[in-house]
Amino acid sequence: MQTEENEFMQHELRLPELTVRGMVLGAILTVIFTASNVYLGLKVGLTFSSAIPAAVISMAILKMAKGSNILENNMVQTQASAAGTLSAIIFIIPGMLMIGYWQGFEFWQTLIVSACGGCLGVLFTIPLRRAMVVHSDLAYPEGVAAAEILKVGSTSGGKNGEESGIREIASGGFVAGLIALFTNAFQVLGSQLSLWVHVGRGMTQMPLGYSTALVGAGYLIGIAAGLSMLVGILIAWAGFVPYYTMTGAVPDGTTLQKFAGAVYQERVRLIGASAMGVAAVWTLLMLARPVIDGVRESLAAVRMPEADKGKHRMDIDMSAKSVGLVFLVTVVGLLAIFYAFVSPEQLPAGETLMFTVVGVGVAVLMGFFVAAACAYMAGLVGTSSSPISGIGILAIIVASLVMYALCQSFGIFALPGGEKFATATAIFTTSIIMAIACISNDNMQDLKTGYLVGATPWRQQVALLLGCIVGALVIAPVLNLLYEAYGFPGALPRPGMDPSQALAAPQAALMTTIAQGIFSSSLHWEYIYIGLALGVVLVVVDRVLRATTKSLCLPPLAVGMGIYLPPSVQTPLVVGAVLGYFLKKRLRARGGKEAERTGSRRGTLFASGLIVGESIVGVVLAGVIVVSVTNGGSEAPLALVGKDFADTAEYLGLAVFAAFLVIFSRVVLSGKR
């Protein structure tokens, strides 16, 4: 497999990559995907990965142009995916309106935070590329899927079974797209099975998500990450949730089921986020040596004679001089905008400067830490299911504690509106960190795709920087448009508006609540302490397993994700990982390593198609919903059934999901090609 990839990369050596038409197309897709993601993120708290839809659209459009190629298409998806991911900054910045500090989104402040934070996310992952992409066996499911799609699309009509690759991607895309259409658009099929079970005086949930794309991603991430997430699910739903519902008092007027849901949201997710924090620190320590080696390799490449550099095109990152220049510009931009953010408070000049330096310093330093953690998470479970909001929870806690100490030392809390100002500075600082985190998460997937198709790393990094800038230009006006149209909980732009129509912005509401809890001394720290202790235990267990066995491990970051992420997201990942393990085992028993390799490739192509199909339907449906709602229509404009069909849809979805798993298995186990 690796030999085939190397031959493919050498064949694509001299194709043009960064082209004007590619960058223009990338910019157009950036605007569309960013606007759609902003709306969906504010409405339901979820965003979609735009890399694969961008790759498919790019291939369809540029195929009509003369001389288009795989590397040009790769650059388009790189640029569009960066901006689509940057929209995750909406998971925190609406908090500025929820606390009443802003009366509308400040265009320049939102723009600079998004653009500069995103650019730092690109820069911080450059030294990680060799350690985590070139010299790592991390799965990078979306990155691998995008590469397979680009390869097959660029060689369609060729020999040696390329047509079969197209068939498998197309069939996977068709199956996933059809199921997604009947689930998310027509709402005839349920998206998950949710059985609530009494445990003594308490309650817990036995969930199963039906997402075909996440099953495909689970197939790609492998059994170790899948089982680790299953352990996390069991810790959360067989441990913490039933325990807290048995020992806690159910509030008056609240059902036990709703109480269990609130326990998960308000307590267990804090435990999971804290455990992820410990695992992320440990991951960063484990990456220290390869990252240092990667930086040395980068510096060696910079000093390499020009005649030799041409032999190593695929191993050349942005030069140290370029990285330093972009870093300087972004940090200066952040210092300027943070100073402008603090200045209206009319604090003494020294205090204003101190808040500016400390805020930007915390954002940059913690940004580098979360860049490594998010890059690793992307490789472990993929971008779509990576818990960026969990990183945001850790960031808001750290930023709030720092700002609390600073405000306490300057006597800010004694001033009118002091607590609101402190909360606002913490949110603003976290906004920068979130921009860094979400781009770091996406960047490594793109670099993995580029590595597999033979792209030049520094050109991809330039495309990512362009995507951050274009996306930042879109985010602020779209946010303001949606705020004026709907408002947020506790932040309605006009009197007389219906609060029930406000955009929920659930992550922003959660992080704002945490910040306010810290400044009002009402945050439940005991759950954070439990999570920290659990994270240490998970790290120890993983190290013991690795030291005493050859094949067993328990990646603590994956376990933390299992505790933190909603089970409807994780269970299909686990199903895909376990299914892939048994299918490969069956192939190996039936025909040896060659049969396993051939069947695994069929499975990879089909899984890639699943991600494509569901992603494209998600993009189209997002556009339909936005058009419908902005014209006064329904939020479910294509629904064929009403809410009273939900129970039936849940079991119909289960039947279709079971049939889909049979189809997936038959594709992988089908006869020789």
C-alpha cells in the first residue's frame, strides 16, 4: 500500500498546485460552507466537515477546465475546509451578547480574532506535521477518505481496477446520501435509538446513533480508538450517570429522564473535559521528542542548498522566515485588537496594557498546547467527531482563572460592571484559543490528504492561511445577520421578539455559564477534580497495558472523548471500528494477508463514500434550511411526517441501520477483484 502511494506521489510530482482559478473556487466554497456552518452551529451546536464536499465539487467543476489535476483539487478542498472549520469560533463568541457586553457583533474584533487565531492554528501545526502525519500511524479518517476520493477521481477510466474504486465510493455515497436524506430531510427515519433504563432509583441511557458517515469513520480509525471510546461511554453511562441520578435529588417538576440528561450535561461532561485535559497534557509530553525532531528537520530543510531542495518537494514546509513573519503579524494584530477591546473601560493605561499582554499571552501559549492536542484528536477519531467544545471548556476555565486573578489584583470587581468585564475578557481570550484549536484540528487532516496525494506542504499551508482570512471575512456579518433575525437566549436585539425562536448556541451558553460560575464562585469544582484524577488513572492504565502486552492499549484521550461526547456521536464510531476489526479478521482467515489488504481497501473506499454522501446531503440541506427560515418558512422544510411519527421513525431507522451494516460487510467481504 505504501509503495503504491509513493509511486502515485512521484507520478504527480510536477503538476501545478496553487492556481488562481483554484483559489477563486476555494474562496467561493469557503463563503458558502462557512455561512452554512455558522447557522447550524448556532442552531443545534453541530458543524459539518467541509473538506470532502469541497473536494467533490472541485473535481466536478475543474474537470470542465483545461489541465485540472489532483493537486489543484486538493488545494481547493484545503482552503474551503479551513474556513468551514473556523466557523467553530461561534461555540464561544456569542457569549459576548449573552452577558450583555456587546449589543451586536463587533465586525473588526470578530474578524481579527478569527483570522489571526486561525493563522496561528496553521503555524502551530507546521512543526507537528512530520511527527503526526509522516512518522505516525494515526488514522486521520477524513484525510484518508479525501485522499482516496481525489485519487480515484483523478484516475477514473484508468486500468487496474480504478473503475471498481469509483463504484465503491459512488455506492457508499449513494447509500449514505439516501439514508441521510430520509433521516435529516424527510425525517421518516430516526437518527438514533435512545432507550432509558431504570437503575435502582436512578436512570441511564442505552443509546445507538445511526450515522453511516460515522460508521465509515469508525472503520477507518481502528479497533484501539473505538474500544477506548466504548470504555468512555461505559464510564459515563454505566457509572457516573446512574450514580448521580441515584444519589441526587430530582428537582420538582422534572422527570427522572430529564434529570439524567441534565446530570450528563452539567456534571459528567465536565468530568470528561477535565479527563481530556490531563490526557492532552500527557499527549503533548509524549509528542515533545518527535516534535523537536520535526523542528530540527524543518530547520535542516531551510539550510539545504537550492539544488537539493527540489529533491524533497514533499518535505518542505513554509520557511522559518515566512513562519516568523506571519507569526509576528498575527500577534501584533491580536495585541492591537485586544487593546481596542479593553480600552472602552477607561482603565489606567498600565492596567489596559497588562490585560492586553496577559490576554494575548495566555491565548498564544495555551493555543500551542491545544494545537497539539487537537491535531492528535483529529488523527485519532477524525474532525467531525473531535470534541472541540471540550477543548473550549478547558480554555474558558484557564482564561477565567487568569482573568480572575488579574481583576482581583487591580480591584476590578469593586467597579460597576466589573464582573461582566472580567467575564468578557475571558470569553474574548477563549475566542482566540478556539480559533487556533479548530484550525489545528482541520489542518492535520488536510496535510494527511496532501501527503497521500503528493502535495507540497508549504503550498497547502499557504492555502490554509488564505482560507482562514476569507472565512474570517464571512463569519462576522453572518453572525450579525443571524443575531438580528433571531437573537440568542437572554440576548434579543429588539423588544417583543419571541424567545422560543432564538438560536440556542448551546456551546456558547455552556462556556459562558462556566465563566460566570468561576467569577461568582458558584462553579462545581468537584467534578473537575474528579475528571483530573480520572485522567491520571487512564494515563497509568494505558502505560501499564503498553508495557505488559504487545497489542493492548487504551488511549486516554479517546476514553476522555467517550465520556464527553454525546453517545449518539460515539456509538456509530464504535460500531464501525468493531465491524472493521472482525471483517479484517474474517478476510485474513479466508485468504491471508493479500485478501485482507484487498478487502480493507474496498472497505476504505466504501467508508470514504459514506462520509462523502452524508456530508454533501448535510451541505445541501443546510442551504435549504437557511433559505427556508430566512423567508419565514419551517426549520424542517422537507419533512414528510410530523413529530408524532418520531417513535416509529426511531425503529425504522434501526432496521435500516442493521440492513446498512449487512451491506457494508458484503462490500468488504465480496469476491476477488
